[in-house]
Amino acid sequence: MNILLAEDDEDMRRFLVKALERAGYDVTAHDNGASAYDALREQPFSLLLTDIVMPEMDGIELARRASELDPDLKVMFITGFAAVALNPDSQAPKDAKILSKPFHLRDLVNEVHKVLQAA
């Protein structure tokens, strides 16, 4: 299972990659939504794991565009601003999972596993 991670915080990105790779996932990480979107156009992913607040293209826009490219792509938001993601006007994918920061890396890995098993 390969995961596309979009997270602009370098430390957070590094922690997430390490935790997910340790759990056996292949992770491709980007520091902004625009470059993550380019990666999505080049290869398929099982899961888009994205921060919401990022430069260039925010996570909601990234998820919306990603879902247009691949309607089966699973989406999980990681954010300190859960209310933003839950706003029905945001046009975020309906079945996207939201994990609010701060979270324990084990919780993240468990949620990723659950989302990917729900296929």
C-alpha cells in the first residue's frame, strides 16, 4: 500500500514518514499540495494523507482534485483545525477521515490501517 503524504511542517512530515514506513507502508512525502498533486498525476496511491493548512494548495483543494483524478482514492486529513475540514461548504471528500493534531503516532498508524482495510 502506498501513501501520499502532504505536510508542510518538516518535523511532522519526517515523524509521519518514519512511523508509516515502520508500519510497512510505502510513503511518498511532499511539503505542499501542489507538488503532491503532481505526484498523484504520475502514479496511483492507496491513500492521500494531507495537512489542511499548507502553502500553494491547501489540503482540501488537494483532496478535491485528487478525488477527481481517482474517485477510489482514500483521503485522511491531519489538522489542528478540525472544524475547518468539517465545514460542509469546504467540498472536502465526504468520506474523508480527520485526525486532529496533536495525535500519537500509534493512533495515526491505526487510523491509516483502518481506512486502508475498509477498501
